Amino acid sequence: MSRLQKFVMAFVTVFLTALLISPPVLYWLGLSGAQGLPAKPVLLASKEQQLLVWRKARGIGSPKVHAMNPYSVVIGLLSPSANRTDPGELVAWWVASGYLLEHQRHRGMIWWHLSGTALTIWLSRNWSCEELLSAAALPDSSARSNASFNGTT
């Protein structure tokens, strides 16, 4: 094997390795941009309140939140159908961004989106659908002060 072929193989290997490990590294970095993690709601909202939040997120049928991961987010961003946000992801984003309003460690738009996306992933994996909908529905929720939840964006 010639030197050029060895160099190309090494470059491709390093490139593919970096490509595969970057989503989890960005996820970890995003979580580090928030001061702690949000606490689950103490009280659950009524089913009617939860359905109201679900409909506000353009949800149809019974509410459900699919567990996200860093790779699914990257695939979703690269997908041609990425312009339609899943209602469960939107509710998780409302809760994450509401939490970040008071607990963001670093300032700047890049940090906001990176930390918000990481928290959205974390919430979708660690909270139930009812807990997410309740956090967005209850009056003391910081997610309700989020402009995107109130339809002002």
C-alpha cells in the first residue's frame, strides 16, 4: 500500500470516527451549559389541561412523547421532512427552554440552542408524557412564559 493510500485511509478513519462521536459529545456539552437539570413537577395537571397543551403543540390523537437521542436529532435535522416538528418534541422543548430562561450557564445563541436541544433530549428520555405536559400546563411552570408556547413568535 502506498503512502498516499495509507494517508487517505487514516484520514477517512479519523473523519468517520469524529463524525460518529460528535453527537454524544455535543449532547454532553449542551447539558453542561445548563445549571443542573429540571425537577419533575410535584403535581400533575388534569387530563383536560394536558390535552390543551397537546393541541397547542399541534398534536393529534392521544399524547405521546418518543424518547430522543443525539443521533435521532442529527438524522431529523438532515431529513427532508425536518420542517414539521413532532408535538412531543415541541412540548419537551417548551419545558427545556423555560428551564433555561433561569438556569443557563453560558450566554449566546449557540449555547442556547445546544443546551436547549440537549435538555429536550434528556427530558424526552427521563420524564413521562404526563410529566412533560403537566410541566408545560401548570401555572407555576416557567415553560408557560416561553414566547413560543404562548404563540407570540
